[in-house]
Amino acid sequence: MNGNPEVFDRRVLRRHRDRAAATIGAHDFLVREVGERLLDRLEDVRRAFPLALDLGCHHGVVADLLAGRGGIQTLIQADLSPAMARLAGAHSGLSLAADEEALPFAEASFDLVISVLSLHWVNDLPGTLLQVARALKPDGLLLAAIIGGDSLRELRAALMQAEMEVEDGASPRVSPFADLRDLGGLLQRAGFALPVADTDRITVTYPSALKLMHDLRGMGETGCDRHRRKGMTRRTTLLRAAGLYEENFGDPSGRIPAGFDILYLTGWAPHASQPQALSPGSAASRLAAALDSAELSSGEKAGPKRGRA
């Protein structure tokens, strides 16, 4: 929507999600953990959201975890992958295949939009956030969690070093992630009120780097960067990467850590009832009086304070 170059091949992402659907239940621990943490935030909001959208629903994790939170009466589930959407539909029957980059929903449709580990694959995140803001009713809420920051830095380092050693060159193997510092501004640009972006780090340990890569494939989270090297990675390269991972990051028991920075986005569709910033000069009290200090005009130099011992 904003002319940004396409970083991700969404057709490849759809294939990865479709492929993962058959066995996603054996690899969904991260989606479930993040979903639980995100939904906990609903308990801090004292209002109900009768109609909600689960955007990038995977196989229906949010529907599984809701447990009555948020006063949600109807949950619409949508995923880029038709196979995932069909699995999610088994929970409530209300699901569809939909692209986060071209939402098919009318303006002011939903009280709440939830998205768990899906929006980090969007090429035009500002454009998608703008579409979400339009799909929310006034005073509607967005709660989203994406993989970002310094996630999987250990895997990146091991793969890059292995490719340099074995193949005399390196190519993108783990897709780029969003930075927390940018997200608050993106929410504001999309028109959200009271935007908040914060982060949480989740570290998982594995018996080997090969098991980590197997889990990422099983979640449908393998890279779909348009500039990735095409074709299968050499077995020699993968084995060398696994060895380097253990050498550089493994613990004494031989297990290796995988760190995920989870970025949380919260924003409200504007409404007159929300707190508003005061206009300049409208304050009822002066800051200098609150601080018990002298107020100086622009260019005036401070001198000794008088009148008090």
C-alpha cells in the first residue's frame, strides 16, 4: 500500500503454512505460550468485546485459550493458509482464508482484533495496521504479538559462519525482524490512539540446532525472504551449523538456547471517551509552582532565589 519493496514472498509463506498444518499441534508451543501471554492482557481491560477477529489464527490457538476472557461472544478466525483456516474452523465453524495485506472486512466491523505471531511476515506493516484500524469500531482494541528484535541470533550466526566455511559465501537464512523502537510510531501513523509497544524474551532450549530447525519448519516459520538462496541447503552446511551452534552457545549438558524477542502491540481505534492530550497553554497550574521554583522568560538568566530562607 505504501510502495515499500516486498521483502517476503507471501506465496511461499502460504505454502509453508499449508505444509505445516498437518502436524502443527506437535510444534505449536511458542504460539500457545505467546497467545496465553497476549490474552492475559484482556484481563486488565474492564469492558467486553462481543465481536472479535483472530488475524493469522494458525490452527485455532486463540479459540482454545480464550476461556471467556474479554467477553467475546463471536470469534472470526482468519489465516493466509487455507489449510490452517480449515483447522481453526473445527473449533467454532467461523473461519476463512484471508491475506493480512488485503483484509476483506468492512469498516468498523470488530470490537477487538487479536493477532498472535503472524504480522511479522507482512511486507507493508503500516498498511496492514491502517486496515486493521479501519476494521475496528470506534474504541475498538488491537492486541498483537510478533517475533522481532534480536530473535534467533544464535541460529543466524551459526548458519552464516557455516556457509562461509563450507560454501565460501552467505545468504539470508532467517528473515529480517521488526524493531521495537519503530512499532509505537507505526501504530500512531496507522491512526491508533494510546499506542503501546513493549517486548518480552522467551528462551527455549533444544538438544540440537537440527531439532530447532525442525520445529521452525513444523510451525511454518521457515524463511520466505525473496532474496534467500533457492534450493535445499547442503547437508554438510547444516551439520557444520549445528556443530558451531553447540560450540558457541551450548550449555554443559549439550543443549542449545534459542531466543525469541516477542514484540507486543496495543492500540485503540479513536473515540471521544478516550483521554486526550491538553492543548498548549491550557494547564490550570504552572509547573514552576509545583516545583517551588522561579519561572523565567525565554533568554532570562537564573539568579539567586529570593524570599525564602
